[in-house]
Amino acid sequence: MGIIEWLVLISTISTLSFSWAVYLINLHNSKNLPEKIKEDEERLIQLMGRVRIFVDSKIEILEVKMKELNDLISQVNDLYSKLVLEVSEYQKNIKTNSKISYEEKKEVEANSENFEKNLEGTIEKRETKKTEMTREEQIIELYNQGIEEAEIAKKFGMGIGEVRLIIDLFHRTKSK
């Protein structure tokens, strides 16, 4: 055999050896792959647990703040109703009392007009909040009827995540 034939034989043997080595390495790595995937899954589950705990704590804080806000709104409404009564009594006193000067009457009337404008703005804001509450109730009702979250989101022009959050909060408060 000549040199060329020996080189061809050696290169063929080395190519076969290299191919077998690559095959064996891949076989060994594929056996370790499920273990690595399992470790990654466990790590992901741990992270998801931490995120859930974090989110739950933030939701609890949010619920406490909402309760405090509702209490403050009740207090403001009480004070507002007392103020309206006092203003109406004051206006009655002005009308019955003829000793008050013309300028003082005009000043009181201007103040009462400003008060009424502010009152109208406050009432409009409260009505807006009521419609938001009814929107949440409508979302829950549609969800209970079996309509999908994506369709509910389209109907109200909201994101799917926002609809899911409302539904999750409803179920969370219902279970407590």
C-alpha cells in the first residue's frame, strides 16, 4: 500500500472515531438534560411563589388603603352635608334679616354661587366613580355568564390583564 492509501485509511478511521465521540458526548448530555430542566422548573416555581407572596402582600395593602379611602370619603360626605345645611340656614338668616347691607348680600350670594359650582363638580365626580363601580359589577356579571375575558375587555375597551385583575380581586374578596 502506498502513502496515499495509508492517509485515506487513517483519515477514515479518525473521522469514524470523531463521529463516535460526538455521538457519545451528545448521548451523555441528553441524559443530563432532564435533570437540568427539572432544576430550572424548581427554580422557576420558587420564583413564582416569591412573586405571588409579594403580590398578595401588595394587594392586602391596597385593600387596607381602599378601606381607609372609603372611610375618608364617608367623613367628607358627612362634613359636606353639614356645610350645606349651615349655608342654607345662613342664607335664610340673610333673607330674613333686613339690617344686612346690600354689599354683604351680594358677597354672600357670590360665595353661595361658587359653592354651588363646586358642589356640581363634586357630584359629577361621584357619578363618574359610581359608573366605574357599575362597570366592575358588569364585568363580574359577564364573566359569571361565561363570556370570555377577551370579549369583556373588547366590550369595555380595557386590557385583558385589567379584566383579569378585577375578576381575581372579586374572587379574592368573595372568598374572605
